[in-house]
Amino acid sequence: MSTTLRARPHSPRWRDVVLAHRLEYPFPLRYLCYALWGACYVATRPAELVRLPVLLAVLANLVQIMALNMLNTAVDVRTDARNPGKSAVARAALRIGPARAAVLAGVELAVGLLLAGMVVALTGHWLVAAAAALVAALHLLYNVEPVRLKRRAPANPLALGLSVGFLPCLVSAGAVRALPGGPAWLVFAGFGVLVAGRALWWSVPDRAADAAAGLMTPPARFGGRATIDASGVLTGGALALLGAGLALRYGAAVATVGTAATAAASAGVLALLYRYRAQAPPSARHLRTHVMPLLLTADLLLVALPLAGG
């Protein structure tokens, strides 16, 4: 298969930036949930979430997620060119220019760290800066050679679980409290494992393109079925951690509601993937438009529960 892509002329620049940052619906709202979760689970009242340090921390999380996506788009142009579900993203990267996209990602990482530093200056809570620095480091290690954790199958979902799930919780939580309480750590760990599980099934549609490019992601190395199985195991572990943390902090009723919604949405995704042969899973576009709105509903519920139950 030819991997030559030609960027169509006269494409609106804003659309290229949206695609390269993976800001199609419902991604932006899901990123907002990831950015907010930490603060929600340590705040004692909703008013705390609109204080300046929290808003800066949430913005730092969002900017760093955008930087991860832009950097991944810049370095994966050739791989995405082989993937029918990501050819539009590859064309957007070509119109922007891979080198320019990488520079933009670097600037965004720096902005995220600057925002985290501002939170530390306002609160004195060093957890924010430490977590944000680890996020930036993992984003670079995930994408940049010679390490490039994306092509190292066991480390791939772990890196994403940490940098998109667990550590952003510490960034926004640190803007509210110097250190989270015990149950919050369980919840945050659950979010990290949940994101790692989602990263696994989200990579299944990319299996053929990754394998053709020599990129040994989990589906390319272990196969689609094994990757879906592993995603189910991680999701189960995440639900156990979330349930324990929610029960200890808010009681059994809140824990049941939160875990049941997430379990139902996750089961729907895994059931859909199991109905297809591992070699021909649903496309990333189908997952984004038909499945992710269900996950978004569960994620928004996990934002609201601590505010209502606290």
C-alpha cells in the first residue's frame, strides 16, 4: 500500500489544528473530565473548583493533553498514512508540517509547566509542579526516540494511564489541597488504570497500520483479541479501585452508582469489539462517534458524584 499523502489545498488552518490535537467531539469533554477529576475528589464544596489555582491547574492539564496529541501526530505521520481511520489526521499534520507540529507541542508542554508553576506560586503546593513535570516527561518518553514507549507494548498503556489518568489528578488535586486524603489516592489510581485499559482497546483499530509500520503496539505484538482481554482485566481492576475509594469517602450508594455507570459503558465497548474478528474491528471513527459518548456520560457522572455526595 502506498503511504504517500497529498494535503488538499485551501484547507482551513483551524481545522488542521483541531484534527492534529484530536479535538473532535467528544474528545474535548473527555479531556476536561480527566483534567477535573483530581480537584473534584478533594474539594469540599463546588465553589473551590472556580478558584484561580484550580482553574490554572485544570488548564495546565488540558494544555499537556493537547501537547501529547500534537506530538504524537507529528511523529506518527507515516504510520497514520497507512491507517484509513487516521488519514485525515495525517493530512492535517502534513499541512501544518511535522517539524512545526513538534515545535508547537514543545511550546504547549512548556506552557503547561508554566501554569503548574503559577499554581505552586499561589498555593505553595509542590505536588502540582512535580506531577506536571512527570506528565511532560512521560509525554516525551512516549513519543520520542530512542525510548518511545509507544512501541514498547507493556509500557505503552502504563505510560498513558499515568500521564493522562493518574498524574493529572494530582495536578488539579494539588491546587486544592497540599496532599490528597487516603481514599482519593485509591480513586486516582483507579482512574489511571481505567485510562490504561481504554488505551488498549482504543489501539485495536490501529493494529494493521502499526504492524505495517513496524510499530509494536499491544495489538500489533499480541493480537487484537489478547489486547481486548487485557483491557477487560485492567478495567475490572480500575472498577475495584474506584469502588473502594468511593465507598470509603462517600459511602456504598455513591460507589455503586459510579462504578455501575462506568462498568456498563466499558462493557458496551468490549462487547462491541468482541463481536468483530480481531483482524477487522470497528474503525476508530465508529468508536469515537458511537461508543465514546457513552463513556463520556459515565465520565461526567464521575465528575458530578463527589460534588453531590460530598
